Amino acid sequence: MATSLGQYERHLRLQRHKIIGIDIKYNNEPDATQKPALIQLSVGKTQPVLLFQLSDDERCTVFDNFLADPRYTFVGFSIGGDKTRLERVNLEVANFVDIQKEWRVPEATKELDYLADVAGLLIDDYYNNMKKKITDDEHRRWATLPLTMRHIEYVAKDAYAAYEIWSRITLT
């Protein structure tokens, strides 16, 4: 973990806007007790997406400190539930920006409910065409090891899409 985050920090040091796309998947508990099971981070196309599966038994201080670092802007989509679930495991994300609340399509006919709606507008059709749909049954498996390649591809694209959307909004 320290090596991967060190690579991210070296990359971010060279960036004017220190943007990290973040997405969180949850375990299969009822909403009242649901916790984060998997956290995905992306800092752009040239860096690997980091998938971190949380454990009830062990904590990773290096990872916790990275999330709490105020130098970075973590961006996600519709993050209210993410914040609540992170609090259940005593994790805090510094500078957590909700794309859905910060940016809207000027003449939208509906509120943008899904990351795919925004991604389709800003990232051509790459995100929408390449992202394989995950079934409801597969959504229940985020806390299960090992993750399938479909799961890995799905979550990697979510984290990257959040990064790319905010990066483009910030630049324009």
C-alpha cells in the first residue's frame, strides 16, 4: 500500500489540481448497518486504479492518512451514503467533493442521477460503451474475495470516470 500511494503522491506532486477519483462499494448488510467493503481511487489514465478492500480486523494507517490528507481533492458522485458508511468504520475523506451537487448540465431535463449520465456527456461514450453492467446479485458481492474481473473492471471505471469528470470540469 505504501508503494502504491507513494506512486500516487509523486504523480500528484506534479499536478496543479490534485484530483483523486473515489468510489465506494458496500457490504451486503441492511442499510442501517452497511459498511464500506471496497474503496477505489484513480488519479488519471497514466496511473493504475487502486482497489482497497477494507477489513474489519485490520487497519492500514498509510491508507487512512492518505484519505485524510487535505492537499488532495477527492471527487465522487452522490457521496452522502459514502460519507455515512465511512463514518461507521471511522474513516474520513478530506476535501470530499460531490460532483452531483457541484455541477449540473445547464439545460438538463432531469436531475443527473447516475455517474453514467455525466460521464456520457463529458467522456464521450467511452465510459458508457465500455462499462459492463453488473447484476443485482453481483452487486451483493463487494465484500467477497476474490472479486471477479467483471467487478474489477466495473469499479476501476467508476473511480476513473469520477476523476476524469472533475478534471475536465476543473480545467474548463
